Amino acid sequence: MQGKRVKLIDTPGFCDDYETEEEHMKEFGEALVLAAKGVNAIGLVISARARYTTNDRSTIDQLSEFPELWPYMFILFTHANSLGTNEEEQNKNLQSTLEETRCPPSLKDLMQKVHNRYILFESIKPSDDPEEYYQRKTKELQAMTLNIFEANYHQLYTNERFNEAKALLVQLLEDKAQNEKELKLTKSITDENIQQRQKDETAVKESNLEVQMFREKQKKLEIERDEKLKCLVAGTEEEVKQKEKEREEMRK
């Protein structure tokens, strides 16, 4: 690049949803190993044509765990041709989009974190002098890389610094997993308590029903007993009257 040897390393796509955060971080670290002395700048590729998706926000959330990355980062907006027919129009429309109230806050926050550093790139081959366009974009990329390098006082972002940050991320992920485990355990205990309480309430209802049935049966037996007693008393009185009548007749 302009007579200087440049190494461009393609890192894994953080927006890919088929890998976990741990796998993303591992591959990112392996990519940094390829730059043994460190990197001058880190470019985050975002499409200017597609909507700012959930996966894009997930990318920023992951990178937010590494605050030391921001001073080295810039945004490369692809599909710039979707913003206009020339670079002046593309830059104007991009700034208008970022200033709109419907622009996702996370995207605005991202631009602030990288100090509004970005490069627009047309993914479709330019119709007017493509060679001149690519040379110009190459110089723009070189200037961006140099400015970031100078802004960081010629300090490279190294694999060692990434490993330190990664250790912190691993701890955060472990804490997150532990919290989720504790929440799941708490929910399980709560569910068991609810089930046991429901069982207890059912048992109480069944017990109350048995008591009610026993009382009704007892009442029925008492009624039958009283009826029999009445019949017995009525029969005895009739017998007494009959005997008195017989004695009266005998006296006559």
C-alpha cells in the first residue's frame, strides 16, 4: 500500500448466529496471533444498505466488553452506492441517517465510541473509472490507519492486551452463567413449593369433604334412630292402653 507492506487480517463475523460468544472471542484472539507485533487499526464492517439488525446490536454488545478496542476501531460502511450516486451525496445521507430520531441509539453510540471514524465503500463496481476509485479508497484506508496509529501514540493493539480483556470477559460470562443457574434453581424451588402447596390444598379439600360426608352419615343415622325410638315408644303406649282396657273389662 503506497510502497508499504500491509497485512490485512479477516476476523470472524461477529454477527454470525451459529457460533457462541466464547467461540467468537476465541477466533478473534487467534486472528490477532497472526499479527505477532499487534495491529494498527481494526475495521468493523457494516452494510449501509441493510437495516441495523439485532445481530449488529449483538456485535456491538460483544465488543463493548473490550473498551480498549474503541481507540483502534473505525467503521467500514459497505454498499455505499445505496446512499447516493457520488461520495458527497453518500456522506450527506449517512450523516442525515445518523441524526434521525429513528436511528438506533446503539448505532449512534457506536459512532461516538469510534470518534465518528468511518469509510464508505461501494460494493458494486463503480461505473466511472473503477481503478481511480479503488486507488482513492486505498489511500483513504491508509490515511485512516495512520491517523489511528498516531492517535494511540504509536502503540499497537496486541494479543497480550486482548488476552487480558478476554480473561475479564470469561469471568463476566461465568458470572452470567452462574446467575442464570441460580435463577433457574430459584424458579425450580418456587415451582416445587407451588406444587406442594397445591397438593396440600387438595388434601385439605379432600379431608374436609370426608368430614362433611361423615357428618351427613352420622346425622342420617341419628334421624333413623329417632324414628325407631318414636315407633318403639308409640308401640309401648299402645300396649299399656290395651292392658288397662282388658283390666277394666275384667272388673266388670
